[in-house]
Amino acid sequence: SDLAMVAHATFNLCLFFAAIRGVVSFTAPCVHVHQRPLLLTPTTTTRLVEKYNGPPTSYGSPLIISENANGTNDKDSRDSLLKFSRDVKHVLHELRGMPFDPSIPRHLMGRSNSLSYSKTWTLDDWEYHNSRKRYFRYLWFFPRSRLVRRIMPQQGVLLMWTFLSLWIEGQFFKNHRIPLSALGTVSTFLAFLLTLRSNQGLSRLDEARRLWSKVILNTREMGQLIAAFIYPVDKQLALLLARHVAVFGWLLKSQLRFTKKEDVVDIVRTMLPSPYYKKDADFILSQRQKGAAVITRIRQVLSHLGKQHRLTTAEEIALDHTAHALSEAITSTGRIRASPIPTLYTSHTSRLLVFYLFCLPPALHLSGLNGVVTTLLTMVVGFAMLGLDEISHLFEQPFRVIPMYDMSKRSMLAVADCLTCRPPALEGEAREDDEEGLPQRDLTGYWSTEDMSTVSDNTME
């Protein structure tokens, strides 16, 4: 009986192991191992980022690391300071390598070597401008003056009216005399109106220039804040914002100078290249106010980092305050472009000017002057008053003449310098830079090839 019990227990044990083996062999073919991207949780992100040496690249979704055919991540698919520097160099030296703004009419720029408010001045320009030879130079180049070319049609009409009035007076009013006192009273009011309008035009020009100086200041401030607060936390997001801020000046210039959309497509596509930032480039180019789209992107990234507690409250406030300053620049410059000097004032001044110039030739001739002196004085007075009126109209729209082309370059240079020219690490500061081993010369290839003194002189803002 004992032997039978042992045999029965052994038999049951064998059946148990056979059943287990059958279940395993039956279910094994049904098990499939799916190879898919690894989804990281917040608790394991830091560890796996250090393993793969790549920061998060998405803006609101969890980080997804995909592997190539060799089983390793493709580092070339990520942005870097060196790529950023090369893109800036391509814009400044190739796409916009011309010394002067091609969108400004030639009659405003003048000759290539002439002084113009439409470009930033160097020390040599100031020395040439303040030279005591300027009087002789202005007289010598008077026939080629830009102002003379602009008022030549009005002067031509005035000259023909002078000849016609002299002929009419010679035929019908030979023995008449008219005193100039009445016309002199009109000239006093006209001079006052022209002076006041010219002052208003200069005031608008100065305000527009100050606002654009603040654009350079605020883009540099934003670049420094990105380099100090965001780059140590997330390099990819920092480079994304730096690229957006670098094109802000070009986008604002395109909006204020009434240029076509294609004027900035090449710059945006270069600074936001495919495949890294194709969606960003498409988003900006499809917007009505492209500068505001840049600020929207900046605040989106700030919100994302703030929700992850990767920025302190003070850092968020500083970044948002600078973003607000850029937004204010869009509104302030748009106000100047959309609001001229009151047209009623302009029309009244123009009517009074036409009336005065219409009465001037016959009044001079009937006061006793001969035809030659009358013609000469009429043309001189016409040049003075028509020139002053033309200058006030020219400065009324300041964004046609201020050097936004050079200042957009300065803005891009300032943003790029904030990331490529970072100061040395402080004692005890932990810094992990992908380009730690690269010299500054490699990261600042967009600088001018001239000596540093000339570069410093030409970057006045």
C-alpha cells in the first residue's frame, strides 16, 4: 500500500509538470515584443536624458526618444549653437549681405558714398559730415541733390507760371504797381505753418528712431535672459527661442516698410530650418502680425517651463517683462505708421503755400523788379518753401528713412552674441555645454572679418 501511494503521488507530480509545460508552450507563440519609442515619465526623464545626451525636444508632450536602424539616437537631428551660428552667418553675409537696404528707393539713399539718415553712421561718416569743406561740397553737388530731384516737378511748374505771369503783365499791366506788404503778411503765417509741420515731422522721426533702438535693447535683453535662465535648463528650447528673437527685427521691419511677404521668407526659413522648426516657420509666415507670433511662441515656452517648475518665479517675471516690451514696440511703431499728422493741417498749409507762390511772381514784378530778378527770387523762395514742405512730408512717414535694415542686423547680432559669447563659468557653477571644446572663433563666424576696432565702431546703435 505504501508503494502504491508513492507511485500515485509521483504520477500526479508528473502530470502537474506536464500541464505547466503545455501551458507555457501553448502561450509562448502568442507573446509578441513590440518595438516602439520609449515613453518617459517625469521621474525617469533626467536619468535617460543623461544616458542619451539629449534634452526634451517637444513643447507640451512627454519626451520621446526614437532610435535609428543602428539602435542609437541621431544627434544630428538636434539643434546646436554651431548650427545657430552658421544660420546667422548665412543671413548676415549672404541673404542680407548688401551694405544698403535694397527696399529704400534710390532717391532717398542717394549715391553709395553719400551721407544718409537711412544707414547707421561710423566715425568716418561723422568726420566727413563735420568737415569745414562741407559748404563747398554741398554747393558742388547741388545739382545732384536728392531734395532737388524730389521738388523738381513743382519747381518746373512754378518756373512756367513765372514766365506766363511776366508775359501777362507785359501785355496788360504795364503801368501798375502792387506793394509787397500784403503778401509779406501771408508769408509770415506760411512760414509759421511750415516750421510747425517740419517740427512735427522731426518729432515723429526721433520717436521712431528711439523705438527701434529699444527693439535692439529688448532683443538683446531677451537673448541674455534666455542664455542665463533657459539654456542651462533646456538647450533645445533656448535655441528655439533665440532663433525666434533673432528674426524679430526683420519681421517688424517688413511690417512697417510695407514690403511684400516674400521679403522675409528666406530669413525665416533659414533661421527656422527644416526639419527641426518647419512648423514654427509655417506658423510665423501664415500670421497677420508676424512679430506678435514670435512673442506668442516665447510665452508658450515660458508657460511650459513654468508648469514644470524649471524656472523660478523671478525668472518668469523677467522673461515675460521683456516679452511685453517687444509687444509694446509692435504697438508703438504701428501707431506711428497708422496715424499721420492731421490731414486738415496739411491741406491748409499746402493751399496757403500754393496761393503764396501763385501771387509771388506778379507781386515781385509789379513792385518794380525786372523779369530776371523776379524769376531768380521766385525760384529761390520756391526752393526754400517747397523743400521745407517736402522734408516735412518725408519725415512724416519715418519708417521709410530710418536705418531699420542695419538695426535689424544689429538686433540679430546682439541675440547671437548672447548665446555664443557666454562668460566663463563661475567657481562652483555646473555647466554642461555641447560646444564646450569649441573656441569662440568657431561660434562667432558671423562676425565681420575686419579688425575689432572697426567692428566696434560700426555696431553703434
